Amino acid sequence: MSEDVLTEAKDGVLVITINRPDAKNAMNKAAAEGIAAALDRLDAEDDLRVAILTGAGGTFCSGMDLKGFLRGETPFVEGRGFGGLTQKSPDKPVIAAVEGYALAGGLELMISCDLVVANKDSKFGIPEVKRGLAAAAGGLMKLPDQIPHKVAMELALTGEFIDAGRAYELGLINRVTDGSAMDGALELAKAISANGPLAVKISKQIIEESRGWSLESRWDEQAKLTPLVFASEDAREGAAAFAEKRAPNWKGK
């Protein structure tokens, strides 16, 4: 694992930290590969239920490392996208814990996470047009799925920032904290981890994939996935735990 990315696992939560504070956590190739490797670990280890992606030193991610760009380096991982995440999400949930700025590729990285917790002083934007570039790491395609079309257009064409309050109003982030975004993200991760892991995984898959399903096919497509949940050991365990008034012992199968 690259020192540009740090990981720590505890109580079923994998914390992934972009560790380039001197560069405002600008994404380079090594950091992108480090995030991709950490997300592979998330899906591979049964005791890990959810990941939190954050940045060291009070900034989430300021986008692509432009110095690296000028050297011909691109912070993309083949098949995975910018930062090892924007093109392909892991099977398990990822929460972004945002302090400071989530800009350009950093914003695209954030909106590729399943949930977002941000400090009240955070700022968000895709200012690529101000540098003669375009938000090609998913921002131009994903933002209109997550916020109103005209607001997405304004952010893309002006390059201006919005604050956490406005981002919350638009539904771009889930929770705003007065204190540490990480504390808020850990609280959210704990709530997710308490649930059946297979049910969480399939629920995420349906929400993601159903956006591409036609009205005519959506029930048939869902029916290919939900039997995996209802026929699982966890489904029986959940019912038994409820009846016996105890905490469930999930197995993820």
C-alpha cells in the first residue's frame, strides 16, 4: 500500500485516508492505486462491512495533481477511474468524510461514494473550466443524477463553489457536522454495520443498477437479485433474532 494512502480497520469499518496533506490531497497515480487496492480489500474481507474515504490535514481532495499531469501522469486506474473509484464502485458501501475542500476530481471522488458526511465549513465544486479543462472523471455525468439539472449545469459552466449548507439542501450530502466529519461518518458506518451484510450489499446493487433499468423490466431485474437475500441464512437469523429479542449474528450469506 502506498504511503500516499493510509488504511485502518476497526469494528468492521475500513478507514481509507488520502495522505498528501502538503498537496491538499491532490490525486496522483500512487494514491489512486492505493485507494483501488483498499477497496479490493474491503470487498475481499468478510469482517469489513463499510469503508470511509477521507483526506488528511483538513482537506478531502483538491482534484488532480496538476504537477503530475504536466509530467504526463494521470491519477486513473484502468477500469476503476479517477482515484480508483469514480468508474467502478465496490460491492460494499463507501462513505465520504469531507473536511475542507472537495474540488474537481475531489468532488467527483466524493459523489462516487454512496454516502457523504461533511463539516459545515466544507466547500464543493468542479472548477475545471477555469483551467480550460472539463470534469471528465464523472462529474458531468453523475451530478445531474444527484442534484437538479440546472444546478449541475451552473456548477459545471461557472466553476463556482457551493458550501455545505447548500450541498445539503440539494441532497448532494447526507449529513452536515459542526465538528469532525469523521465522527459523523463513523456513526453512519456503525448504523450500516449493524445490518445484514448481504442485505446491505444487494440493496446497494439494486439502487445503483435500477437507474439503468426500463420501466418494463425493473421488476424482473430486481427479482434476479432479491431471492439471494430472502433465501439467505442471514434472513432466517434476522427473523429469529427479532423473535428472541436479541442482536443478530450475521454471517453475510
